Amino acid sequence: MRVLSKSFFYILLIFDIAIFSVIIYLDKNVSDEYKIKKGDMLSFDTVVPITAEYEGTRLSQSNKLNNIGEEFDVKLKAFGVIPFSSVNVEVVDELHVAVLGTPFGMKLYTEGVLVIDLTTVETKNGNINPAEDAGIKKGDYIVSVNGKKVYTNEDLAAAVESSAGNKMKFEIKRDGKTKYISFCAVLSKETGSYKIGLWVRDSSAGIGTLTFYSPATGIVCGLGHGVCDEDTGELLELNSGELVTAEIISVEKGSAGSPGQLKGKFTYSTIGAIDNNSENGVFSHLKGKISLSNLTEAALKQEVKDGEAQILCTVDGSVPKLYKCRVKKRSSAFLSPTQNMIITVTDEELLGITGGIVQGMSGSPIIQNGKLIGAVTHVLIDDPTSGYGIFAENMLKTAQNVVDEQLKEAS
């Protein structure tokens, strides 16, 4: 009897571990929200079969699947019997965008000036860093001094010099919150001018690739990732910015441990002001003119399949070209807002020119089965033939959020 009880215990334990493993696997491979097209079924690309139920019946039997704009919660069951999650489902119409793949230039101006480093000041009393001692940190934004707005490095230098060593009140933005710090500048023994011990930056510029233009929202977007400061690594908080046309003039080929880059020049035709610099890319209402090709359907994230695809990018001039690649969804594809896929360049021509994925290709559209599935975001430093990609659906969601926020502000 004891032997049977012990065996039953181990069987039960193994069963519990198996169920627990299945749930962990599904949590990593199932999103908490889905969009489905009118009349389509909600499908899951998982090893474990999943049943979707709404109000006690299978979702496939619900007439809500035919109502565009309908949004509801669906319960999921593994093997049709084990409940493990509830997800939000929204029925949407097909969305078509103009796929681009063209280079663009960015001119960005921060909100205030960004502290990129701290350094000591040599004074007659020794080395001092008044800013650090007062609590200013790398990554802070200095917005104003003594109530006067600071827009440039020169503004800050002038405010510090004119203080003549008297106490100044600094308005600081840190992690989206405002705080005030007061301290005095010190007289530099080396230059004879007043210093506070900071290196700051007020602007940035760079080259990237446009992903798509959405006629439904009027938004054009690119990069697939946010613009971050090269010193702090933090997402730049912009006061203003502009997207302009550009062309590629040369390529620095990438190799293991040394990412290459596309080198370009601005051609200065306006695309639009930067409305949003987010982790999903840069977004702008189109104000200038861009060349639009035939509209392409944007795929939903569950439509993306591991396998062959194409990258649309520009490695010379301003005309994009399709190159072969392979895509593979990451195990945590639905948990990340940005790094959803691994992209591997297989096209011999592109490998010969760039070595794979290089800086400046960020935003290059990825096409699979005639649909836009996403965009290139980053290169893998140790293997330049590969990099990360973002789902097109995630970029489209941010584009819609930009429109919604501006409508809210206008109302």
C-alpha cells in the first residue's frame, strides 16, 4: 500500500511539474492582447494546442468576430481543458501602409541640456565638482537656471559665468520628474572663468531608415527603436526635432565585434517634425513629400512565421532594394515591445556590401508573404549577419497613440 501511495505521489508530482512547465511556456509565447481581422480566427503558433473561449463558448462560434472595432476579453485553455490566461481581443480592418526603406536624417534638440558627464574643476582650493556635490547626476536635464530657460550649451555657460559665484537655482528633470537644486559655481584656476563641473549636450543628429507611411493616420515612422544619447544610453527627451531626406554615400562594412555603418548626407527636404521619440522608433506627421509605392498590408504579430523574408533597405543613394533574409521569432517575442524577432541576412549581395546588418539600417522594413511584418532595429555585435527586429503591429500601435494624444491635446 505504501509503495502504491508513493508511486501515486510521484506521478502526481510529475503531472504538476508538467502542467507548470506548460503554463510557463505559454506565458512566454502568448501575448496579453491580440488584434484579429474581421472574420478571421484567433490562432496561436505554439507547440501546445490552445482553445480560445468567449462567454463559455468557443471564440470561433461568436459573431463578434465580424464586428470591426469590437473589443472583448477571451479566456485561453491549454489542450482545451487547462485555463491559463485571459487576453484582450480587438477586431480590426485590414491596414495598408506605404513601405519605404529610404534613408532619412534626424536633427534633434533636447528639452534643456542633457548632462552627459561630470568632471572636477581645478580651483585654488583643490579639485572640486560643485554640481556632483549638490546632487546633479549623469542623465539629468537642466531646464532652467534662476528661472530662465536653458536651451543650449551656450545658455548654460552664460548663466554660470554671470552668476559670479553666487548661489544659483537649477530646475532639473530626472526620470520625468522635476526637482530643484541650488549651489554655487567655482572659479577655475585654469581658465579664470566660473565652472560647475558638467559636460552637457543640447542636440543630436544621425541617419536612419524610414519604415512606412500610414495613410490612415498621416504618420511616417522609422528606426524601430528610440533615439538614445550615446553617452548616457537613455532615451532622449526632445524639445524639438526634424526628419529630413538623406542619401547614402558610403558603407563601412561590419565584422564580428565591430558593427559597420551606413554613412550619409542630409539632402534637407523636410519630411516632418518629430512628434514622438519612443522605444518603438521616431514618429512624425508627414508635412513634406516622400515617394510612395503601392500600399502593402501590415501583418498582425501572430501572422509572422519563422522562415524566409526580405529586407528593404538602401545602401547606396536613396533608392531601396529588396534583399533576402530569414526571420525567427524570439521565445519572448510577445513580451518585448521592440526585440521581437531575430533577423539573419542570407543575401550574398548585401553580405558582400555591408557584412549583414549595420548602423543606419535601423527601420528597414521586413517583408514576408507580401506583407510588412516589421523592421530591423539592432545588429548583434558578435554576429553582424544577424540582428533584432520589431513587429510592424507594435510600430503601428505607437503611430495611432501619437494621433490620439494630439487629438486629446487639441480637444
